[in-house]
Amino acid sequence: MYIRLSREDGDKQESESIGNQRKIIERYLKEQNLNIVDEYVDDGVSRNYI
């Protein structure tokens, strides 16, 4: 499972975006009878450099 922080969530401990994404993915996997092998949460902020 790969979950990425939404920029709108700012500096919250665990963002609502991450929690919501986790629930959606877990529900989908359960419906498809699939198992979670690992979880990666990218809660860093990407920066674009020119």
C-alpha cells in the first residue's frame, strides 16, 4: 500500500488525507480478497526546483 500526503494537509501528525487513503485502499483490498503485504507512507513535502 502506498499512501501519500496531500499538500493541503500541512503539518498535521497524521493527515486526514493519509487516514482516508488508508481506509479506501483497505476497503478495496478486502472487496478484491487481497492482502496487504506492506505499507509505505510518504508524508514528506515534495519541492520543485527550477
